Amino acid sequence: MFPPRPLFCCLSLLLVVGGLPAPAHAAVKAKGLLRINTTTQTYNVAQPWELNQPQRRRGLGAILEDGNILTTGEMAANSTYIEFESADGAHTVPAEVIAIDYEANLALLAPEKGANREWIDKLGTLGINGPAKIDDKVNIWQLEDNGDAIRTEGTVRSVDLLSTFASGHYFLCYEVKASMQSASSSYTLPVTRDGKLLGILASYNSKDQISDVVAPDILKRFLEDIRDGRHEGFPSLGIATVLTEDPQFRKWLGLGDEQGGLYVSRVLPGSGADESGLKKGDVLLTVNGHSIDRRGYYEDPTYGRLVWSHLVRGSGQVGDKLALLIMRDGKEQQLEAVLQRPPDHLIPSHMYDKAPPYLIKGGLVFQELNRPYLEAFGKEWRSRAPLDLLDALNNPEDYEEGRKRLVFLSRVIRTPATIGYDQVNNLIVTEANGQKVTDMKSLAAALTNPKNGLHSIRIDDIPYVIYLDPEASDLVDKALLKRGLPALQRLP
Amino acid sequence: MNKLLLFGSSVALLHPLALAQNPEETGNRNTDIYKSVVRIESATQVADYRTPWNSGRFGGGTGSGFMIGPNQFLTNAHVVSNANRVLITRRGSAKKHAARVVHIAHDCDLALLEVEDDAPFEGLHYLNFGEVPALESQVRVIGYPVGGDRISVTRGVVSRIDFRPYSHSRVDSHLVVQIDAAINPGNSGGPVLQDGKVVGVAFQGLRQADNTGYMIPTPVIQRFLRDIGDGRYDKYVDLGITEFALFNPAMRKALQVPENGLGVMVASVLPTGPCDGVMEPGDVLLSIDNNPVDNAGNIEVEGEKVVLHEVVERKFAGDNVKLEFLRRGEKKDVTVTLKAFPHSRIYAVRYGDRPRFVFFAGLVFQPLDFNLYSAYGFDSPRVRKIFQNYVRDAIFKEREDVVVLTRVESDRLTSFITGFNGTVVDEINGTRVKDLRHAHELLYAADQPEFITIKCNGVARPIVIPSTEVESANKRIMQQNGIFRSHYLGDSQPKS
């Protein structure tokens, strides 16, 4: 939604098992704190019918006044098992996810229904604190192996919108300077001020000693959202914008020297912005009366200069109205947008807790393109991933027409039905048996209906058409099932 | 004719130059041969595509060459590429004779030189050509490699005969003979001999292996000499199709190929190529010049399997090729006329070209080709995709040049023009850009609107330059950055 900013992004905290010996000190009394142990499993990108090896991680949760436990979304995403553990390890109880928000990086958990939670109720609770200011002193909590709490004092250095988990989603965070040590259970840490919960630490950069803490404003929005038992998620306006610092560009747009403004470079079809009448080429001047400057900042009454998108993502709920003042063709114009969840993307940016759809026919493996598939090409994925698929990720508008998802032939398993196709991989599928392929379901439907005794699948590069013998491929499919493939397809 | 295609058996007949009269063989034959192998020194100037207005890098190198006729010296193209000055030295002489490049063929790494004054070379032995040497037979490599000033002779055994890429242009593959004698810098262009006859020109080695050298065998040399027979090098021609092996039974059934039937599938046809409008994807190519094509796209020539394109290898622009193919079960016979396909040279390394560019208000525009691509290492998938598909998708029909905004020079006018480097220019003032000359016309048109807008592919906003600022900005930025000319659009002739 706005240009990526430099993040001190050591992706997550050091995952240290075993911790360091505790220094000789009187134990600090911790309140409303417990350990969370999770086991997570992701799907194998190359063989989407399989799960990867499970990973274990330990973190901390904050017990809220209603008895539920707040932690980061990262802690709970892709989990197959979660349990709570007391600081001393004497008690454990299986937990379940009430709601998880991958974008804001928050999750609310509770002990499984009917489980014994008496020990949790004795640990005390944490209310949520109001906003912090720059230079406020805060406490970051860790637990030692022996059950002692460690309290590290830190200072709020700055307030900014950061993406701490799902890429491309920016939310209000505090950047806290504190020198922390490695300890067990260090994945996710509650941050308090005056004995109340101020935020959840999402990442720590040990080199700069800066941690990113999800701000209480976002915590509160998240909890408000799920109060009715339904998690809708944070709203979005659905536009991409460009800064208007360039004086020549400003003159061309007809912007005065005193004005700010953001150039709207893309309006997502079906978004709140789209429905409000906002168009590409408009200049966004104010949002709910707040003037947006040429770099996209507004003056927040609490925090000072903040990126404008906080007015949408961090301040409103789905269904709220947003007043927009825009400039179009040199004239100012008032629009009203209703905040919505962002429209479905052609290429999903994440697949947390989702099983990727796939389909196997005779050894051809089809998938729906998502960003994690491309990211699996390694650190240099932006240059190493298949070019056509990368281009689709970068320019989805060129591929959206007539498609809900981008189906591609990810690889070819060598079978009697796929002789001669061994080298074919990562090609975008356009048609199957004469039917346009708009998503995995449409491909599955088309493949039930071979034409002239053959399946034909049209792809966007050599050999352009792949033919399969229906009988031979059915035999292969049966054999694949016998040899350990759980299912030939997983439709969304 | 077909028998000559690969392992040409009577090559001398094809070669007008080789028939030139040889001086009588007297005395030591080896000494005569050594005398005809010369040392070639070239002074080069290699263009810098990152600063196209600059002179580039001056340098030089040495190689070998040999006399094949009166005032005719054969060597590698890469020995004399980008050369401003070429000097030839005879064995045992200190005199450097000024020479010039008569013909240069970058697609097969060969060049023909002549000296300004050939009197000192009169009476030298002209080397004759032999055939492709047999596997395991012994050959001699003669030349002036690094490690000393005098002539060097090494012996080796022919260890492989294969089609391999010629690294000079990066994109061309022809017949190559591998020998187990090392070919070192300086050897390039020198003759490889067997029984007193030239069987190849030493031209490249293998970086990761010692004692492996490659030579250009006589069929490729003969083709070059024949091509220049009319005084002009016309380059290799291409059939303009891509094949896909027909192994899959369902694919064979779909294309109505009989069981055990021959033929390879045509996967794509090069737009505007010789087969455009004649063949279409999904056709099954059955034979080429009466050579049956197998399912992998190979033909058999004198007991050896070679790719079907080898038929075209030996041919010239204007020659015909007979094709037999299957379309929806129906057999068709056609004859196509071969022609050069200049657009595919976008992927070849270019030599001796002065880089074209346009400078405009701090922005530098250059046409995309391999040299530019490797100079900048573009990482935008959009540019990579356009480059990759330039020929396949016939992008050249719409835009002869893919014009790239390569640089934004620092200036008060350009401080906020960020994120545009390395993007393809789509439109200037709303007009789609066809080539660099067109871009220049649009940018420097006499009657400009108040704002000149430049739209780049995949960038969210246009670049805007007020037309009143262009002249002063050009003057200021060119002076600041030592850019002494605003453009070079190439010679008036279209690029070849």
C-alpha cells in the first residue's frame, strides 16, 4: 500500500533453547504471564499434498482481564498443537485459537473448553494501557528456565507503521530500545507499562537492540473486532499511492506549493476506494479531515507524524465511513468510502493455516500461485523464481482478466503418462479441454471432460499444449494413490 | 548436396580461395608451414554501455592467424573484434605490418585480414584445408600463445566432435572439434593441422579443465569463406522454428502421428521468420531436404545423428529448404526460402558497435540488447520478460528497439525521479515509442506541450519534465557530468 520502508527485520526473536544461567538476583514478580508452546507445520511447496517437518517454538502470552491469552499471530500461525505452560513447568493445558490476525500479527488464545484452567486464573491478569509517548519507559518480560521472570527496561524511541509478520501489511508499532538477553521462551514477549499491557513484542534486532512492539491501539482494535465472536479483520481502502515530492510532477498535477497529496496509482477493483468512485490519477488530499502531506504523513493527535494508512487500517473498523478529499483534473472533490476488507487477490500474499489447493492428473501437478511458492526459491527469490510467475506477482492486473486465481503447472512427476514432458515446469495454465481455467475448481471441472478421447491443457510457453491420455492418466492416478499420495486434488 | 552438410568430404571444391596456387613445396615442409602462421596484435577500444557517450576502454591483445591465399590471413573474430589497429608479424621478423579486417563473422568467430603491403608476404606457403579429423587422430596446434614470443607447437588427439556454443557471440552453436591439447590465450586464430593440412582454427578453451581445447572445423570455415565469396558476409540463416520432442503417446495421438511414425512437433514459429505463415505450432515436421526427422528432432548424416538445423547450417540466405510436415493428419510439402533474422541478434554479444543513446534533461535512454543487459544487470522482472520474449512474442514488430531508461543523472530537476532506472519506456507524450530514433524525435520535437510526460512500463506514475526547462537542464547536466553529446542514434542505415 505504501513503499516498503527499511525494517530492522530480524524476522523473529532468537529461538534459544535452554537459556543462560540466571544471575544471582531476587526474582522479579511477574503478573499475567505464561508460557506458550506451539508446534507448527507448513505445507511442502513442491509437493503440496505433504506437510513439512513440524517445528516447535516457545513464547510468552499475556493473560487479559477476560481470561483469554494474547500473543502474536506468528506464534499461533500454522499451529497443529498449542499448549499453555506455567512458568515453573508444573502445569500445562492444551489451548485453542479464538482469533488470529496475520496482518496485524496478533492472536487470541484460550485453554481448551472443559480443561482445567485454575492455575491460569491464579496468575493474575493484565489490563491494556493507553498510548505511550516517545521516551516512555516500558518493561519487556521474559521467563527463565527456572521459572523466574526477567524484566528488561526499555525506552520507546519512535512510533511507526511496520510490517511485522504478513508481508506488505503495515500497522502501528513502537520501536523500543532495550538490551535483552537470550532466555528460554523468547519468541513473543509482552511489554508493560505501569503494570499494564502496552503491546506485544514481535521482533528484536540484537545488533541495534531495537524491538518492534505492536501498539495498544492495534491490540484494542483487534479485541473490539472479535468481541461479537466474529473476526472480520482490519479494513483497507484498496489503493496504491505514489508520493508527490517531485516538483515537476506536482506542477503537472496542478498541486500548489502549500498542498500535500498522494497520487493514486492503482485502485483495486471491488475495494472500498473503487466503490467510492476514486480513480487512478486522483490525488488524495485529506482523509477524515486530516491533511496528507506529499510524503503521505498526517498529524496524528496522539503520535504526531504518522503514515496516512493508519487512518484506515489502525483507526477504523469494517463498515466505518471515511471522508476523502481528492483533486481530480485540477478540481477538489469530496468522496465517501466505506471501509471493507481488501478484495481477494489473484495471488494470495500468504497461506497461513491454509492448505494450498492442488490437482494431479497423470503426474502433472497443478497449483494456484501464491507468494510463498515464489519465496520458496530462496533468499534471492526475486531473481531466481520463474520469470513468468514473478511477473504475475508484480503485475497482477495484467493477469486478472477472467481469472480468480492463477493456475500453473508447477511440475511434472515422471510417469508413463507424462513421457516427454519431464522438463516442463512452472508454466501458467490458460485452458483445459477447451474451457478457460479461472481457478483450480474450473480446472478440475474441465478435466472431467476430455475432448476427442484426449485431455488437452494449454499453457503459456513451449510446448503450449500438453496432451494426456485419459485412460493412461487415470491408471497413473490410481497407482499414485496406492503409493502414498493422500489425494489427487485439494480444491479450495 | 546433403553429404556435404556435415563432414564435408570434398571441401576444397567449395572453396574458391583454397584453389589459389601454392608456391612449390621446397625444403622443410614444417618450416614453410611455420612461416605462414603469423602473430596478430590488435589495439582495441571496447565501448562502455554504462557511459555510452564516453570513448570506452582502450586495450589490446594478441592472437594467431595463417595465410590461406594471396594477402589473405584467417583468424578468429575475437582476435580482432573492437580493434582500431591490427598489426601482423611474420615468424622470425621484428617488423609489424599494418593490416585491416576485410570480413568479420561474429556468429562463427572467424575473420579474414589483409595487410596494407603484401610484398613482404609474397612467396609464403598458403595453407590448404583438410577434412574433419577422425576421433583419436593426432593434430598439431600452431600459434603464438602466452609464455614466450616464439612460435609454439603442441600436439593433441581429437577427443570429441560435437555441436557446441561459440562463446564469442554467446548465442551461436556450430560444429566444434575438441582436442586434448591446451589452447591458451594467443593461440586463438592459429591453425590446427593434420598431414600438413589445416583441419581447424584454434578458438576456445575450457575454463574448468586443463588440456582441453576447441577448434573450428573446416565445414564452418568453408561456409564462412563461401559466404564472403561475393564480397559480403551475410551471416547464418535460421529456419525459425522451435521443436518439442514427440515422445508422448497422447501428444502423438493428438497430432495424428502414426504408431512408430517419425517427426518432431513444431512448438513455435518465429514471427516473420522463413516458416512464418507456412508452418504453425502443432505441425509435425517429418523431413527436411529429404532427411527423415526423428521424434527428438534429429536427422542422420553419414551415420551420425545431428539436429535438424544442421541442414540449415550449411546454407545461405536465399537458399531453399524442402520441408515435409503433417498437419491434422494431412501431409504437406513446402519449400521455404531462408533468410537472415537480425532481431535474434538482440541476444548476441555485439562488437564494434558504438552504443546508441539519447540524453534528455538528465535522463539517459538506450536500446535494449545483450551488451546493455549485461552492463546494467537489469533486475526488474518486467525488463527481463520483455527481453526474453522480444523474438518469441514478436515484440520487435511493435518496437524495433526496446528503449530503456538506464540512468537518471543527479540534478535539481531529477532529485525526485526515483525508481525509474532500468525500466522500459512505453510512451512519450502519449505516443508509443517504436525505437530509439523515434524516442529522440518525440523528446526533441519542435512544438512540445507544456509538460513532457514519459510513461515507463510497470511504474506507477509518469515522469514529467516542463518543456521550458529542457534546454537549460540539458546544458547544465551535460556539463556537470561530462556528457559532451546529447545522442548517438547510429548510422543512418538501420541496424543489421
